[in-house]
Amino acid sequence: LVIMESTYGNRDHKSQEETIAEGLKIINKAIRNGGKILVPAFAIGRTQQLLYYMARAEYEGQIPDIPIYLDSPMGIDASRIYGKHIELYDEEARHLISLGALKTDMSDIFVCKTPEQSKGLNLIEGPCMIIAGSGMCNAGRILHHLRHNLSKPETSVIIPGYQGKGTLGRRLVEGAETVRIFGDEVEVKASIHTMNGLSAHAGQSDLLRWFHPMAASKPKLVLSHGEDRAREPLAQIIREKYGIEAILPEYGEEITL
């Protein structure tokens, strides 16, 4: 039995370097507009990835040095753990540390641990970047920043990952003109940008590459963790390529081994 996710079963991502280049253009434009850059990010993994790319881009002169606020207690704690284990970093990261471009103690960013510090961000002016949870905008401190800033045309929202059906992040990505946050109707005048190339989920080609060595044994295949618009095209390709009929279970369905 093979259980395989299918979040992006219907398409491939841009390469990571293409995604980063696109993100830097978005950030530079947002800086010129003088607004806040809001980034809803998962506390573990995505947050540290974003901080790394920002540090590298600033050191290389690809973007101006702007204030970066990490408004996520779990993201702060996780980042401090990352900073204690540079023996696990790759060669590029260790080189940036040796140059002073990457600070493992987070001394180059502003951390907002308390609710009061988070609320204080409403009083600051842009340009700046605020990274906060949750990654799909369905809870957490990012909601407060969105409520205060979505109605401002100079605000930019960068969404660096998959947004589940029914989440606020998904509604923003799909172009909602107004959204409800904490009971208030908020007009969306901010610019919304997606960067799916930073997603931790594999694209269609990577999923097929992973499955290929197992296909010859004709396993029972279950496609999970994907909406039908993503897993049905993946199931069709697998059917045509390998002659395997994938199971597309619904919530609560039982599968007999």
C-alpha cells in the first residue's frame, strides 16, 4: 500500500530560484510604495526559510535593508533552536554566517513575543515586513495585521504556501474584494501575491518521480491530502502511465488492506 499526498498533483511549481527572484521584485515594489509587507507563515520551517532568504538578499544588495518583525512566539522559539545548531547548516548558510550576513541570534530582526509588542506594530510606518502566523490566515496574529492593513493600497501581502479551501488565505488568493475578520467587513485594497514555489509540498513531476520506483510492483495506491482538482489529474496520469487505479478516499472512509 502506498499513500501519497496530492496537494499539487495537477501542476508543478516554479523553481525555487525563480520564485525567489519573483519575490524580490514584489518586495522591492512594496518598499517603493512605502507600505507594510505582511507574510502569513508557518512557524516552523517556512518562517526560518523566509528569514534566511531575506538576510541573503539584503547582504547581496538585491533589496534595501528594511525592518523585519517576527510576530510569532512559536516562530521565535523555533528560530532560536535553528540558531543553536549551525552544525546542521549547509555550506552556503555557514558562509553567510562567517560574513556576518546571517545572524543566528536574530539580532538583525525585531522579535515580538508579547501581545503588547504585536499591537505596537499597528503604530509603525512602512516600509517594513511583518512575518506572523498562521500560514493560512485562519488564526493567529496575522489576522490583526490583515484587519488593520488590507484596506490600504500601499500594503502588500505575500502568501508563500498552499492555502486550504475555506481559509481566509484562500479567499485572498482567489481575489475576494472584501473579507470578514473578527466580525468586521474589511475591504481588500492591498496587493496579494502568491509564491507557491516556496511550498514544502512536491509538484506533480516530483510526486511522479517519487512514485515511479514502486509502480512496477503494482501497489494499491491512495491519493490523500489534495483537493479533487489536484488529485484527479494526478490519478489520471498514473492510470495512463502505470495502469494503476488510484483510490481517492473521502473523509472517514475505510480501506481494507
